Amino acid sequence: MSKIKSVCIIDDDPITVFGIKKMLSMLDLAEDIKTYVNGKEAIDDISRMVESGETIPQVIFLDINMPIMDGWQFLEKFLDLNVDGKVRINIVTSSIDAYDKKQWERFKGLTSHLIDFKNKPIRKHDILEITRVA
């Protein structure tokens, strides 16, 4: 498997962030790993990257339930960006709410980006499966 240039983790749970970063590093899957504690922080930085012509993350791990801007609000804004190519967006959540599955289905139909849905905790075999570049 080739190394991913850039991955970002958008999650307010430090244990989840630590675990995903640890597995990505252990498996030597990413050159650069950025972390954000909410969707607003992430969309502001990714928007800046798009505007300045920088490479945006190829793989995004996205929590749904976060303060300030949740994962669904992040996705709304992200899909409005003029992004070249496809991004693999992995929704990682502890939610078992049927609404969240419906939202995931809705967003998948709105974009050419690849959007996956995984329940926490994320395990090593999940990381290998969901870090393939879109």
C-alpha cells in the first residue's frame, strides 16, 4: 500500500485521536497527520488550503458529535469547496441513531467523494480498509 500524503482527524475525543494517530504511524500509512477538535477549525484550515492551492487531506476521519461545528455541518461546508479529485471521508462515530445513518446515505448521494461510516472504536483492520486513497 502506498503512503498517503495527508490525513486529517476531526474529533474532540483525545483517546480516539490518539488511537487513530498511533495506528496510522504504526502502519506507516501517512506522511502528514493533522488533527482538529471540531468541524469549524477543520473547515477553516481546509478552506485556506484550497484557496492557497495547497494539497488538502486525501483521507479524513470525521466524528459526528462535536462542539462548535459537528460533522454534518462540516460536510455541508466541505462539499461546497472547489476540491480537485476525490477525498475519502470516514465518519467515525459512537452513534447508533438511525438519523445518522440516513444523513450518511444523503451525503453519499450528494458528492463524488467517497464517504464511509464506521462505529467506534476503530481497529487496525478498519484503518487498513479505510485509508485507501479515493
